[in-house]
Amino acid sequence: MAKEWIKGREGRNLRFKRENLLNWATNRWNLNYAYSVGPTSELIRKCSPKIFEDWEIFYFENAYQKKKDGIKVTREHITQLGEKLYIKLSEVIQNELESIHHQECIDYVYNLVLNRTYEGYQKEIGTIYGQLESILDEKIQPAPDEWDRRYNVDFFIEVKGKYIGLQIKPISSGRPLDYYQWERIHEENHKKFKNKFGGQVFFIYSTGKKEIYNLEVINEIKKEVEKLNIL
């Protein structure tokens, strides 16, 4: 019997016509989580299968739900998960769809486009370059990809047609192993940037808490802005 819901039959990893919906529901109810089907990524690495059949046999011999009193995963259990997915879609989702209101959809799109965009902007302001932009009172813009590749510059400040480069480097905790290591590595590229665009490139080290580690760089950037303003 042909399965009309299967989109293609190339290889073993089948594509389903309503895959987005099936995937969303499976994730919503965690049917593919380790506590439901076992730690599949961990298991397949232990198996190191050469062919699919090796993995299939190993999985059903060794897979247990990753939770207290987790049961052994069997073919019947996988079938039951599929049946549970069907019930969730045909009963729960169907009921939710029937309860959706016209105005609810309008409110949702409005909230998504405006409110969440605003919240995202507020979070962005809290990032390192957002902090710098507020402290310096200068517009900080993302550098073009070419500048990143050629000059190792992440952001820039434009001052009277000239540019100051900024490179943000996260540090895991405390003082970097070598505070000037990155400056030495990229010194030549940053000289090329200054020769072409007129401004220096500054390193900003950020901690895991999104705080500026080398606060002295702020005054250095301010001085560079002042210098370019009077040229």
C-alpha cells in the first residue's frame, strides 16, 4: 500500500508531506527527547554503525529512557509514541484550532511584529556594542563581511568620512591569558585598516556577563573620535 503522506523515498531518511507540523508537535510534547526514546546521539556514537541495520539492532538492544525508572525502548514503544502524536494532533490541536479567534490572530501578529521587535531592541542595547554606543554617544554599526575577513573588524564608528574599527573578543572569565595576544596577531591588518580608513582599531574584551573588561578602552576611543573630528 502506497503511503500518500511520504514525499519521497530516496534513502532511509524519508520526507513527509506534513513534516513541519509533525516535527512541531513532536517537539512540543517532547516525544523525541532522551527521557522518552533514550540518548540517541550518545547511543549511535557507541554503536559506530557501518550500515543502518547495525544501528537498528544496537538501538533496540541498548536504548532505555533517560529518566528514573525509565523503561527499555522497544518497537512497540516507538509505535505508541507515534499513536500519541496522532492523538495530540487529531484531538488536542484540533480543539485548539477550533478555539482560535479572529482577533487573537490579529493581536498575535501585532505583538510579534511590534512588541517583540521592541523587546529584542532593548536586549540588543544591553550587548557590548550597545553599551559602547550609549557611553560614547556615537552610532556603532556592524562592519561589512569584507572588513571582517580582511581587517578583522566587527563594528565601526564613522567620523567625518573616516572610520574607527572595533573588534569584540569574549573572554571566559577573569583576565585573558595574554592581554595583548589578539593585538599582536591582528596588528598588521589593523594597520592596513588605519591607512585606508583613517582611524585606529580597538579591542573590546567582554566577559560572560556581557560586561566590558578593559574599561580603559572607552577613553581611548573617545580620544580617537575627538582627533578625527578636528582633522
